[in-house]
Amino acid sequence: MANELILGLDIGGTKTAVVVGTSHGDVLSRVEFQIRGDLPFEKQLEILCDSISRTLGETDLRPAAISVSIGGPLDVLEGIIKSPPNLPGWVNIPLKSLLSKRFKLPVYVEHDGNAGALAEYFFGAGRGSKSIVFLTLGTGFGAGIILDGRLYRGRSFVAGEIGHIRIAEDGPDCYGKRGSLEGYCSGNGISKLAALMFPERWSAPLSTRELAELARTGDDQAMKVFETSGRYLGRAFAMLADMLNPEKIVLGALGFRLGPLILEPAMEVFRKEALREAVDVCEIVRAQLGEKIGDIASLCAAIDQGGMR
């Protein structure tokens, strides 16, 4: 397959990136910026489109397509964004149609969990495997599922919305309910968990990065926050292993940024709670693409749906 040029958009709750890359997974250029969530959607779209126009104006090569990685829920094939919890104001937005009309290019849209799974399956830790689950472990908590070599989206494209599962009766309020996996294991959730567990100290949520820095210095309260988060993450591993029996569970952002802080308690719970037959064949690995995963994932909707691989 020819090595075609793709303009990728990695649209998240805390940052957005515009990437120019190839269908072989090579990133040629990248611009990152923040779009204030309190702005009306129309203004956010204008900022995004201005950045795309500048990027296109800076290259002599014409991309074959625009590829979008964004949080769900969404209609993947129609490219309609249905109010993701980390993108306030993005309610039933026909993003695919808007971008296609503006830039006169084919546009492909994919759930960021699915896009991350495809990136690791094509170019990272999932190469050579047939069945993997990718956990985003970012600002939010989602999953991408590849079974027998095919991406599984579900009937209404919400397969992998594991962050919405209630894992406890109470807990941080994320994804519309208390006690969800997103509330215990996402970046946003861990910050809220610290404030919930130790309100006298962290009445205002601390960032996960700041909390990790404290934990690494031996701060007892910070360490307890990550131990709690890790235990619930281990339950998520066990549920996925028992239900899907994958070869690998691949961990995104917080998996490789936090490392043992969250993974040691998670692995202890995973080995205790999952079926032995599932544990024995399931590797828990960090995303091989590391900090580049968001950029490469942004190209994967076009690679997968556009038949560019």
C-alpha cells in the first residue's frame, strides 16, 4: 500500500493536536494547543479549523484525508459527536460533515480508545497479536477492543466505554455517576479521589502529576490514593481478562507515566481476582508508542476505515 499523507486530529479534554503523518505511522509535524472548554462550540471549531488551515498552508504535500481521534460517545461512521464528558458543549456535533465541507477532504472519525487500540495493534505493543484491549488511562478512561484481528465497536459504537461501569457504591463523581471506573482510574478521577479521601488537605483537586510527585517522595496520603486507584484498576483488568480472554491489555498515558505507583496494586488484585486460565495468557503491558501514541492514534481512523494500510 502506498505511503499516503494524513492530517490527524487528536481532540481531548485538556489538549488538542494537529498532526501531519503517513499511513505507515510516521509523524512528520505536530502542533499542540488548548481550546478553552467554556467557549461556545462554534468558537472552539473556529480555533480548530484555523490551526488546520495553518498546518495545510505550511506543507506542499496534500493530505489524502483528515483523521480524527476523539472521546465518545459518538457515531463513528456518521462522525457525530454525542456529548463526551470531557468536551462540554459538543452535543450532537456533525464533526465529519463540518470538516469535510470546510476542507474538501474525506474525513474519518474514531473513538480515541479505538484509535489507540489500532495504533498499538498496527505499530506498537499489539503487533503480532490477534486480541488486545487498549485502555486510554488519560483524562478519561476508555477502552479499544480488537478481537480476532478486528476492531469491535458494538451495535451503537459504545463498546469500550468501560469508564462508565460502576465499580463501587460510592466514589468520585465522573462520567455521570459516583463510583465509576473513570472516577477511580482516570486522570480527572484520581484528582477527585484525592480530594474525596483527604478533603482537609486537598479541598481543591490536585493534578495527577503533582500527586504522583508527592507519592514518589514517600508522601503517605498520596501513596494511599494511588493504592486505592490501582486496586480498582486491577478489578478492571480482571473483568476484561475473564470476559474477553485477550492476549494483551495495553495501557495508555497513566500506565507509562505512573508505572509502579498504580500498577503494583493493580497487578496484585488482577492476579487474585481473574481466572487463572485468563491470567496465564494475558500480558499487561504499557503502550509501546509511549507519549507518541496520541499522535499516531490520530492517523488511525483514516488508516483503518480508509483502507490505507
